[in-house]
Amino acid sequence: MIRLLLWFLCGIEVVRSAEVEKIERVNTSTWYLAMNLNPADGHVMDFTTGWADDVFIGTYTNALTKDYLNRVVWRHPISYIALVRHQAGEVDAVKVFRFKESNRSLLSRFQAMDPGREVVTEVVRIQESVSNHADNMGEDPIFSVAGDLAFNWIYTNNGHRVVLTGGHLSAVDSNDDRTRVSEMTTHAALKLVFQATNGQLK
């Protein structure tokens, strides 16, 4: 699965892809798995769990099937991020984004909650692929919405860690519960994979 993802991000088309759009070629030698979210594994990965805590969540063995956060990867400066949806061990959708700032880690970005609500990528997505076999795409909070990534979208007594600017984003004083959520509501799992800015992880 990781190899398939790496191949796509280097510009090789994913097998059985219905739509492949490349706005910018991403030349990279190594991508790292930062996080996996599985809403059906019994572990709660909500706004307050893990994202800003500098902790390791899950195990290497179950990194692609259960909630997982690699603390080493999470603390490393990054340039690009890929959001990958996978079901039953098969990738069915990928979006790749370039960060505005390449010298910050995911940990520092998710700790920046005062005031939060930060649009962190530019040029919208630079690569996207959706499989012919992808189900429930219209309900997917990541792949049914366009725009750039925004982190820590806090409003009144609500908040979402990852949103896209092309969807409805609630005003800071709103309590409408209409912002599309990153705490995946579909049955698909989501992986966050990123390319390191400089060299190897330490």
C-alpha cells in the first residue's frame, strides 16, 4: 500500500483510477506515514486526542488498520502532505497538497490553536486521484470538498483539526455545526503521509 502511494506521488498513475489530475509534479524520494485514522477501530481520535500531544499512538504492526500517529514523523519539518483514503487494504482516493511554510512540523501546526483557523496549504491540491471503485465519495469530508487545507478550525464550542476551504467553514462565533469534519464520518480510513523537507528523519 505504501509503495502504491509512493509511486503515484512520483507521477505514476494509480491502477483503475477514474480521474487523475496533476497540477504540479512532486519529485520526492521518500514519504513517511504520519497518521492513520480509522473511525471503526474502537479508539477515539477526536479534537483533543493526540494531534497536539507529542505522543506515539498505536503500533507499527497495526499502522494501516487502526488509529496510528508516529511521534518522530509528527515532529519533523515537512513540505508536502498526502491525504489517502483506503478501504479493505486498497487505496481508493488521494489528494496531495504543498504547505505554505516548509519549515514547520505537523506537531507545531496542530499546537497552533490560538487563534487556530489557519489555511496551511497553497495552490489548492497539486495532485488528486479517485478510483472507479471508491464508494460514498459524496459524503466524504475530505474528497467531496475542494480548496486548500486549514487546520484547527475552532468556532464557539466546536472545532475540527482538518478542513478544506472549499466547503462550509463556520464563523468563529457561529454554533451551526456545519463545518465538514476531519474526524472521518464515513467508514473509510484516512492516512496522512508527508515528505520531509530536509533529508532523513532523526
